[in-house]
Amino acid sequence: MSHLRFEPLPPSQPGKSLAVTFSLLALVVVVVLQACGPKSPQSAETQESEGSHEAITWFEGDVADAFELAEARGKPVFLYWGAEWCPPCHYLKDKLFTRPEFIDRMADFVPVYLDGDTERAQIWGEKLAVKGYPTVIVFNAAGEEVMRMPSTLPVDQYQEVLDSAMDSTRPVQAVLDDVMARGPATADATDLAILAFYSWSQDSSVGLEAAERMATFRRLYDESPVQLEVERSRFLTQYLVSAAEVRRQTSGADEAGRIPDDELATLNLEAVRILSNQALRSANLGWVLYYSTDTVELLAPDPGERQSDLITAWQTAAVEIENDTTLPINDRLNALMPQIALARFAAEPESAKEDGDSWVASEALKQHVRERVSWAADEVSEEGELQTTMNTMAHLLSSVGLEGEAESLLAARMNDTVAPYYFMSWMGSIKEDAGKTEEALAWYRKAYESSTGRYSRFRWGSMYLRHLLELAPEDTQTIEDHSKEVLAELLALEDAFSGGNHSRLQGLERSYRDWNASGDRAATIGSLRDFVLSTCNGFPSDGEDSQRDRCSSFLAEEGAMSTDPV
């Protein structure tokens, strides 16, 4: 598929046909698994406003002013980075930010809601090195980043992680250095909790490569006190996730990512224990949902009793999540993902490593997916929640070969969502895969025309242009005219060459160069370059917000833009 399915997207499971134009670092689902224990007293205002994230007193004004206020008041900053079209963002807003205990907790912070479409948002997104939507970052009162919060925690654990971040007040790099120097066995429990629940998939401050993370998490798992059961379980699953990443990066070459044979049985049993324990399973839900076949290949590489036991435990855990009526609908739907992945793996292990089309889901599995999707479609009507759930429903149908039913669902319900244009481009990809080029381009164009928001307009506009270059390369005049239309809108923004705008412009530039690989379209390329170059003097030439160099290097003869975003 050519369309972005989820954003942020979990690392792709073997057997899923998923295209990615954004980071594969974060997870699709924001999980709010259980109600908390005793709740803190609520004001009458909080009780009345429960159900809306607007009950939180979000800081109004520039982000820099928020950090100044935090320093003056000695408070940490809770910064949420999101977007209106982003499916998991709505889940976070609807299922966590609306909870009375969370709203009360925000009184101890300076809470900042930074939408990617607000003025100068992409400049801040680049400064903060965000890697996807949503991103949640905790800073201490001095403005130092303390914690990137994972989006897959139960509410009660989310509160505990916030407490740990506030107690620590040190950057995660300092925490890691101290723990590794002292040794995990004698480290402070708060520090171990910080490392266990830090969102390593969105890390931008420590910068450990996958192999380094693998070694680090293994030591943390081996040496942390046994009574820290939840933390150790997260260290183990992070170790397994890192090992799987190393294997993907090296295509399984040599010993990279391989777990020693004499450890396989013990770690296999520990994985089964996590899957069988509701509390541990909840704390590691991202691993449960997205790393089933990766883990089976790591811990039980040879078919046999051990592999069978692990697969059975995984399937049982997924079914229990699916049938847990205390969970939100989208969480229960997502429990079908490992069931599909494991069914494919069991039927055809090698096909699970590729995006091939050889696997055919059983009729029983297809029917089960149909029934669960139908159930969810009947249950969800609120447009924000439907933005999230529609994403999952359509993906599940496509995953078992029911693309036609996915298309029908999107056509019938996309206009009930908060951002239909997100799904219009998905419809474009369906038409493209079916070889219906004109219909595909019409949907991509419609998605752009329907999109709203400063950054989102260029996001969908650049997506349309890249498909236009690929699907109608001979339509030179349309390409030039529509390119100038999309670029003109972008160039009116002061953050045109920052953050996501810049990275998408770089991708578009690569598409233009591929389109002109023969040199026959140099005149059009030159016209587009001149069009952009004529605006460059309007951007600052120095200072931290300087963008003039990036502007002037667009489609330059020497190659790509001069400065890559973080």
C-alpha cells in the first residue's frame, strides 16, 4: 500500500503490508487500560467538565513563555504534541486527558498543548526533536527534558511515571549514566522506573543504537532487584524489541540480534509469564500487540513444543484483551493484530517476514474480523473516537485480505470522522493498488483540497504531488501548475522550512529529481526552483530560526537541501 496507515506507526510486524512515510518509532494505540484506584478529590468544575481535555488549563501563548513561567514558579512542563487528523492523538485526548485524576495532576505542571498546525509549531517541533504524533515530553523547571512518556500505559501507571519524572528532575541521560555506573542492583527505584517507562522509541536525547539498547536493557533486566517485577518485565521486552530491530537492520546476518541458545528456554518461559499476567501484560501492551512473531522467532526459532507454548500463550493473551469489557473499544480491536500475525506465521512462517501476497487468511479468521469490525462500527459514533477506531477497523480488514470491505467502510463512514481527508488519501492508495490511476489521483487531490491546518495542508499537498509525479509523469503542465499551487501556500508560512514541513519538502525534492532523472524535464525543475528561490529573502538568514539556506538550496544543482532537520 502506498498510503500511510497509522501515525505514529509501530514497528511493522512480519506479514503486514504497511507503507511508512513517518517514523516507525511510536505506537498506533494509546492504551488506557484500567480505572485507577482511589481518585483524588475533584472540584465541581472538574466534575462538570469531565469528558473534555479542555478541562485542563493548557498554557496559552508561546512555548518559550511557558518555559519561563515554569522556571519562575518552579514547576515542571508537561508538553503534548499532536494533530487534529492523527488517530492516536484523539485516543490520548479522549481516554487520558479527560480523566479527573489526570486533570487534577496537571495542576502541578505547566501543561502545554502544541498542535502541529499552530503558528511556528514546526519550528518548535524541530527544536524538540519530536518524531511522530503524539509525543508527550516532561521537562523540569529548568527546561531540561526529563522524560518522553510512552503512549501505551494504563492510567494508573501513567500517573506513577509522571510522579517518577517529577521526583527525578534529571535528564534521562544523567539517570542512565548514574544507574549504569552504580549498577542496577543498587540503583534508586525511581531511576529504574524512569528507564523502564521512558519512551525509547521516541528518544532524541540519549541516542542509543539498537545494539546498544539491546545490551543496556539486558543488563537492566539481569541486575535490577527482583521485587521490581513490572520494571524488569519492561526491560526484558525492550531487550527483545531491540534484538528484533538489530535482526531487521542486519537481515539476521551473523550473530546480530541473536539470543544465546542456553538462554532461550528461560527467556521463553519469562515471556509466557508476562503474557499470562494481566498486570505485566498491560505494562507491556505495545510488545504484546506488535512483536508476537518477532519474539517467537527470537525465543523459539525452531518449531516445536517451546514455540507452540509461546504462540498459545500469545493467542490466549490476545483473546483475553479482546474480550475484556472494561477496556476501550479500540484497545479490544487491536488485540486482533497479534492473532492475525500469528495465524499467518503458523501457516507460512517465511511469508510473515515479507509483504508478500501468498498468505490467505482462513474464512473463520476473516469472519471473526468482520464481526469485530461490525461491532466496533456500531458502538462508535463520536467523531474523534471514530478517527481512531476507523483507522484500526480498515487496517484489520485489509490485513486479512478484505480490502473491498475496507474500502466500503471508509466510503460509508469517513465523513463521520473529525478529519475525513486522512482517509481520502487511503482511498487513493486502494484505487492505486487496483490500477485505477485516475481515480487514485482524484482521491489524493480531494484529500489535499479537503485538508485543513498550516502543516497539514502541505502534508497532504506534498503527498498528492508525489503521487502525481509517479502516476502521471507525462502531464508536465499539471505537475508544474499544481506544484506551484501547493508550494505557494507553504512558502507563506514562517515555518515553511522547519520540522515536518522541511522533511516533507526534502521528500518532494527527491521525487522531482527522480522524475527528471533523464534531464528531459529540466525546464520544469528550473521553473519550480526559481518559484521557491524568489521567496527566500523573506526568511531569516541567521539565528536559531534561520531558514534561508534551506530555501535557497531547494532543487539546487549540487543536490539536496543543505541542512537536515533533527
